Amino acid sequence: MIEFFIKMSPSFLLFFLGQASRSLVQSRECKHKYNYHKREFDGIACYLLEIPNNIPSGALCVNLDTNQITSVPKGIFSNLSQCNNIFLGNNKISEIGQGSFKGLFNLIGLYLQNNKITSIKPGVFNHLSRCNFLQLFGNNISLVDKYAFLGMTRLDSLSLNANSISVIENGTFAGLKYLMSLGVRHNRITHIEQGSFTGLYNLKTLDLNFNRISVIEKGVFNNLMSCLKLFLCKNQISFIEKEVFHSMESLQMLDMHQNSIAVIKTGHFIGLGNLKILKLEANRIALIEIWAFDPLLSITSISLGQNLLKTLSSRLFINLPCPLVLKFSTLSDTDETKHLWDCPSLCWLKHEEENHTILLEGAPLCSDQAHWSFLLCENAGKIVFF
């Protein structure tokens, strides 16, 4: 045997030893796959090419994360009626079809993140009526068919983040009346069809950050009466139709920072009487119409830094609750040669700050290089409307 190894070429010897080492690691890591006490099947990082067909029927948890699995055959889990959680993340699964999850009547969590799935067809999840958590982030999904999630009547959290979805169609989320969290960030979404979120009566958080949305049309967010947080930052939004948020009566936080919004108009925020936090920094806002913020009866914080505004009218805030936190840029997060303010025209704001009716985070960067804290106003005790 020694002579055999001596005669081997160095490259072949290294390959042979590598394969042997891999086999030993695999054997060592996967020797004890099933914990009978916890009823857990552990196949993490076992170099598995397919889903084992010998998983004990009494398993409550099946963990096949970080393998080389490429498919989920029809009926492969059909004997696991008691299973609560299946982990299939970080594999190479490219397709899931009808019957892939048949028999999983008690499944609570299904984790398919970081695979190579390209589409979600209707009927794939039909049998998962008790599932609460579905993770599909980090795939290559470009198409989610209408009624794709029909049958998942108890789904609470759905993540489609970090995929390649370009359009959200009407009916995509049909039947998900108990859904509370929906993540579609880091996709390529340019258009959301009217009625796309119809039926999501219990949705609390909708995350559409990091997409390519340019226009928000009236009616897109209809029926989201329970939504508390809406994330739309880092899109390409340049136009917002009036009353677009009018049915989002429970909304408390609206994040639209880092878009291309140029004008905030009266009517944009109608219906947002419970909104507390509004983030508009890092847009191209050069004009805010006088009564634009009036519907915000519960507002506590507005972020306006890194825009093209030069001044603000005191009428913008006169009907808002006090104290109001008004956030500006700081020298640490903006180029000091841009986004400069005509500070003498903001003497009314200086007065409000001194009276603690408006609390500033950061401060306006003055175009005349004066420091806000040393700004002298002859009429500092008088609010001048303009």
C-alpha cells in the first residue's frame, strides 16, 4: 500500500487525500442525524445531493440547511404529518412544484432562503394551511403567479426579499388574510397593480425598500387599514398621486427617504391621522405646499434633511401637535456645499426651538456660513408668516 502512494503523482495524491478527508468530515458530521428525544432530524452541511427518504415519521423538525440539494420531489415529506419546521435554506433548489410539500399538515415554518428558485406557481403551498412562516428570500424568483399562496390561510410572515421580481400582480397575495409581515425589498419592482394587496386586512408591516418604483398610484394601498409601517425608501419615486394613502388609517411610520420626490403637495397625506414618523430626507424636494402636513394630527417626527429646500414656511407646522421633532442633516452625513438653507428666513424656527415647541435633530446648514446656534434674529420672539 505504501508503494502505491509513493507512485502516485502529487496532484492525484492531493485529490485522493482531499476526497478522503471530505468523506471523513461528512461521516463525522452526519453520523448521528436523528435525536429521538427532541425528534429532530439534523442533516446540516452533510453534502447531501437529495432529500433523504428515511426521515423518521415522528420528526418534529427537519434541518437540511447548507447542502447541495437541487429539488423537492413530489411526496417526499408525505409521511411527516407531525413535522413543525423544515429548513431547506442554502441549497441549490431550482424548482418546487405541486405536491412537493404534500402531507405536512402541521407545518409551522418552511425555510427556503438562498436557493435558486425562479418562480412560484399556484398550488405549490396548497397543503400548508397551518404554516405561519415562509422564507423565500435570496432566490432568483422573477415570477410569482396569481394565487401562488392560496391555501396558506394562517401565514403570518412572508419574505420575498432579495429576488428579481419586477411586477406585483393583482391576486398575488390572495387568501393571506392573517398575514402580518410582508417583505419584498431588494427586488426590481417597477409597478404594483391595483388591488395587489387586497385582502391583507391584518398586515402590519409592508417593506418595499430598494426597488425601482417611480410612481405611487392612488388605490395601490387600498384596504391596508391595519398597516402600521410602510417602507418605500431607496426607490425612484418622483410622483405621488393625491390621497394615495387615504385608506391607511392606522399607519404610524412612513419611510420614503432617498427617492426623487421634488414636490410635497396638499393632499398627499390625507387619511394619515395616526402617522407619527415621516421620513423624507435625501430626496429632491424643493417645495412643500402650505397645507401639505395638516392631515398629520398625531405626527411626532419629520425628517427633511438632504433635500433642495432653502427655507420653510411656519404655516407648514402651525396645526401640528407639539413638541414636534424636525430632523435636518448634519455635517457628517451631507456635503456641506449642498443643501444649504437661507437661515435668516428661518428666524421663526429659531423661536420655536427656543420655546421647545419644535425640537431640532441636527440643524440647518446656513448658506452664509453662519452657525445655526449663533444665528441672531431681530424678531426672534415673533412668528412671521410668509
